[in-house]
Amino acid sequence: MITRHEVSTGRRCQMVDITPAVSYAVHSAGIEEGMCVVYCPHTTAGVRINEGADPDVAADILAHLEKLVPASGGYKHAEGNADAHIKSTLVGSSVTVIVENGHPALGTWQKIFFCEFDGPRQRKVIISVR
Ligand code: ZN
């Protein structure tokens, strides 16, 4: 089962917790065991799993990605968002989560984040459960 989920981002760089949407997609698929792929079809955003309990973790990730890949850095790509393309590449465009007992088998502190690097924008993620 494939579902699409809309994500509205409010800042240029932002990590949005999309775990509830993924859990909903898994429940809607009605399977007990399987795999869930969460895919980001954008070149300046990504999807990643990390700690969701302390919001400072996401803040640190974004702050240090900015140190690694600053917004202006003498890039060749003339559109002005070269850093966003590079950050998207570092983060990755999909995650796979095991479905166990009808739920995503996430660790206690894990959340699934949509990672925006060129917002604010209206984005989408594609969720496949099988
Ligand atoms: Zn670009």
C-alpha cells in the first residue's frame, strides 16, 4: 500500500517529526509484519531517523550540518541552494522501518524526521508498506 503525506515546512532548515503519519500508514495497511519505506522525492530535502525526545538533538544536527555545509560557500550551482542539495545528499532520501506486530519497530527514543533544507515549502513524502 502506497500513501502520500503532505509536509508544510516553516523555515529554510527544519526537521519535522512525521512519525504519526508513518504510523497511520502502517495501521492503514493492516499488516502485522513487513517493511515500511519512507521516501522523499525532493532534491533539497531528506528523511532520517533520530532522537525525538529532546528537540535539542534536531537543533544540534541542523546547526552542525550548517557548519559543515554553509549556505554560501562559493558553489557552482547557480540556483542559490547548493548547500541544500549537499545536505540532502548527506541525510539521504529514504529510510526503511521494520513493521512488527502492526507497528513501526522504532526504538524508544526514535522518531522519523522529514528534513527540510530549502524551505519554507509544501513538500511530500511517499510511504510504502508491504
Ligand atoms: Zn538547486
